[in-house]
Amino acid sequence: MTQTTNRTLLNTLAFPAQLSGLTDLQMLHLADEVRQRIINVVSHNGGHLAPSLGVVELTLALLATFDMDRDKLIWDVGHQSYAFKLLTGRAGTFHTLRLFGGLSGFPKMSESPCDHFGTGHSSTSVSAALGMATARDLAGLKHHVVAVIGDGALTAGEAFEGLNLAGHMGRRLIVLLNDNAMSISSNVGALSLFLSRTLSRRWVRQARKDVLKFLRSVPKVGQKLATYAIRGESSFKSFFTPGMLFEAFRFNYIGPVDGHDIPALRRHLQTAAAVDDGPVLLHVRTHKGKGYAPAEANPTQYHGVGLFAPETGLPVPSSDTVPSFTHVFSTTLVQLAEQDERIIAITAAMPEGTGTNLFKEHFPDRFVDAGICEQHAVTFAAGLSSQGCLPVVAIYSTFLQRAYDQIVHDVCLQNLPVTFCVDRAGLVGEDGATHHGYFDIAYLRHIPQMRLLAPRDENMLRHCLFTALYGGSPCALRYSRGAGFGVPLVWPPQKLPLGVGEIMQQGSNIAILALGNRVYPALEAASFVEKKLGFLPFVFDPVWIKPLPEKQLAEIAERFDRILIVEEGVLAGGFSSSVLEFLNDHGLLRGHCIQRLGLPDTFVGHGTQLQLREMLGLRSKGIAEAVFSLANSNGSKSETKIFETG
């Protein structure tokens, strides 16, 4: 895709501060330009389309009201930040969005001074903003701090924890609730808007204080009169507005406001900025996908999209007909649930992403979407398991991190048979560092009672799911994003022997231990080695990360003094670490040359999965080069050498 060079209003804006001088008509034209640029770029690059289209006017109003060189703005999750990127000095490079070496799809502090806080996981904005506001006050500064949070992100516990502490501390802070899902009839909505505008004005708030002060001054009955007045006001407001929830947190509530009316947004943002007696919640209603008919009609489908034709919204057909790991998991789970009514599927606001929407279609009474509440989802599953159910918790690897304590305390400590289906394990691609799933082995394998499987292909995934469901203990299986390897699917699935791997290829000189989706690239690498060096390396799929296939690993260590371990996870505490620990603890790590391929001790950026694997040496070429390096090493039986790459 080429960079846009025509002289549009968007391209004339060098600094976001210039927005404050635009007329309302210019703002409308600019909103149209921003939307079209987002649609064009995302149609070529993929990304989060509907969320960003829904906040174009809101972004314009925010940038016209606040000073990005002074004030602080945090976008919760960051799915909706594309307009912000365009309007904060990145219009010229916006065509590189989500491309390898290009702009991130999320706010990133190292990318722009206007990105005041990096986000990617939901519900963190209020907590971060409160921290910034506290730091501001301690430093004696006066700038504004604004957090923009969606109604979906507000379902998570951390958001309410942030609201609770913000109300308790009473610091000056603006929380902007971007509500794109609530449905209220037009009459009630109009009345609510009128009342909330009236009740939120500065003179009304001052009058309220004066009246309460007067009532309290009445001899003998003053405090009772003030109490009755407060109760009456609360009942009145709670009947007509949704603000009581937030006022219970001691926030000054303003709204709801039309999130696509720029003049109204600017007025209410100015009102919020003028409040100096505690935190403010400004309630804004927007339409997800606004301005693009396909996204407006189906905002869920266009939340995160691949390539599509901007004229029609139709996806660009993929040449890959191999089913994804997620699809195979989904269909297999439905097949197993048809035979066992104890199986219950749980996800955390990701039914389409995890494939559990298919389960919901077949068994709506046995499906639970817990919302963006991974901690709750895991403990909820533990409760189900304690009563004889077979819960399957399908969550992306990067989001399961949020429920670590619940996995330890509520599931594993009580040895409850909960099955964790860890989707998007490994490198996920264009979503980048906040979404890569390369920590799950390290944070799961050390937990007592936990078992951990890594299916190499879609057929093995079926066997792993069956094994985990009926293993009688907590068990997780990790599988990657994207298509499988096109292997035939066998039914019925079989229960795998505990702690037993599979020899994929007999060979000599060097052993390759390849985990999960790196097995087939390792086999291809072995073929390269045979052509160049004249021997065929031994290739082993451990299948089990925990318990390790100890007997087989011991035999491999006795037979081979050069071993390559390949995994798409972090090297620190990952699968290769567990192998080294086992070999060392059993006196088997003597005179070996061992090389480890995996994720280094750094955060990996964004790009396609193939680009990132190529960069990290995790494709067949990189694996073959690691074998060449081992073959040329000068290891001896008296010296052990361990190399790390990636």
C-alpha cells in the first residue's frame, strides 16, 4: 500500500493543538477524512476497525479540548486509538499500521510522546490515570488526566477497583465512559440527557452545596432535612439517569452525551475539565463502526478484521483451506459435549475468537461468557468442577495471565479437573507485544497438580482435548493462532498416555526436541540437514510439557551428546528450561552440547507470524542453521555447553 500524499485537511495538520481552531464544519469534514483513511488502511493491513470508527468525533473533541503536550490521555485497551494516531503526528506513517517495523496497533509510549500510557489489555485505564493524577498532585502541577474506557472494559474487576479508589481519594480526574452498547428508548434518553446536563452544571452543583449548607443550619432538624433532601435527589436522579452507580463511587456524573456531536462533546468536556471537587465521569454514547455501513450492521464481526474490500466490506478470500486450530478445537468440543452433558464451555468475552460461539449455538444452557473477567471465569469453573461438571475454559494465552492466582489457589490447590484451552499460544502476529502468548508454559508448568500439553497439529489437538477432559486433574493445552498443518482428523479421539512423547523421526548425530507447532518445521529442517551434512537428525515430539516424558528424555540424553530444543515460548522458565532441570537433577547433563531456540528475554514486536518466526530463527531454515551450529561445535564428554538463540 502506498502513502497518501494529496493535500487533504488531515495532511495539513502538523500538531493536534491545531484542532482547537477548526470550525464545526471543518471538524465534520475532518471526521470524514479520518474515517476514510482508517477504512483504507485497515482494509489492507487488518486491525480493529469498528472500535476506531466509533470514536472519531470523540477523538477530535478530546484533542480540541486538551493539550497533548501537557494533559494526559489514556485509551483503555487501545482498540479505538487509530484516529488518535492519525491526529497526533502519525498520518504520514499510518499506512504502516500493524506492519513489521511500522506503527503499532495499540498505544505505545516509545512510539509517540502523545501515547501517555501503553495499553493492549482491557480495564487498566482508570488505575493508570489515577496514578498519574496522584503523581501530578504530589508534584504541584495542574494538568488534566483523562481515561477513556468502554462499557465492555468496565465489566472487569480492575476497572471498579480503580473507580473505588479514585472516589475514595477524591483527586481531580476525568473518566470518559464510551458506551456503544446500552439501549435506551429515545424519550427516556432525551429526558436523561436533559436532566444530567442540568444537574451537572457548575452553578447547579454550587447551588446544591448552598442549599445543603442552609438546611443543615436549621436548628434541631437541620441534619434530618439535609438527609431527606439528599435521598430525594438520589431517588430522582436514579429514576431518570444511570449516574447513581458512578455517584456511589463519589464521581461527579455528566451525561449521557451524543458521542458523534462534536460541539456537544466539546462543551461537556469543558464542563468536566472545570470540575475541581473530585473525579468526574463523562458518559458518552457512540455507535461502534460509525460511518461504515458493514461495520455498523455487524460491529462484532468488524471489531477485529483481516483484509477486506473497502467498497463492500467483504473479506478478501484466503487461499488457505486448512482449518485453524481454533476451529478444530471448537468442532471437537461440540462433538464431545454431544456425548457428555457434564461438559460446560466458558470464555471471557471472546466467544468468536475462541470458537466457543459454536458451542453456544448447540448448547446455550451449557455455555457461559463471563465478560472481560478472566479471574471470575476461572474460579467459576472451579466451582462447577467441584460439583462434578467438566468445565472447559477457553481463553487466549495473553489474557489467561490475568487469572494466575485463581489457577493456583482455586483450581490447582484443590486439584479440580478444569480444562484450560490456551488459544493464541506463541506468536500471534500483528497485534504485537501485548497479545503474544509466549509466557504460558513458564507461568503454568511450575504449579503443582497442573498438567500441560502441546499438540503439534490439529489432530493431536483433538486427542489432547479428550485427554485433558478426562484426566481427573487440572490440565491445560496450548495451541497457536492460525491454520493447522492439514493432517487428517481422526475420530474418536484417544486418551494419550501420561508423560509419553512420540518419536517423529529416527536419526543420528543430533537430536531435535521440538514442541507443539514447531514439530513440522523441525522435520523440514532435518531434511535440509541431511542434504547438506549427509545425516538425518533424530526428531522427538514430547507432547507433554508436564509431566515430562522423563524416560524418553533420559534415553535421548544417553544416546545423543548434541541436542537442540525448539519451542515457541520464552526460554526463561519454558519447556527447554524444564528439560535442562530434569537432565541436571538426574545427572544426565554431562558433556552435552545443548542449544535452545525460543523467545528471548525481551518483548517481541508486531509483524506477521512468519516474519517474526523468521526473525527469531523458529522456522525450518533457522532450526536447520541451529543444527549446523551444533554439528560444528567443539563439545566433548568432559564439557557441557548450552547455547541460547532466538
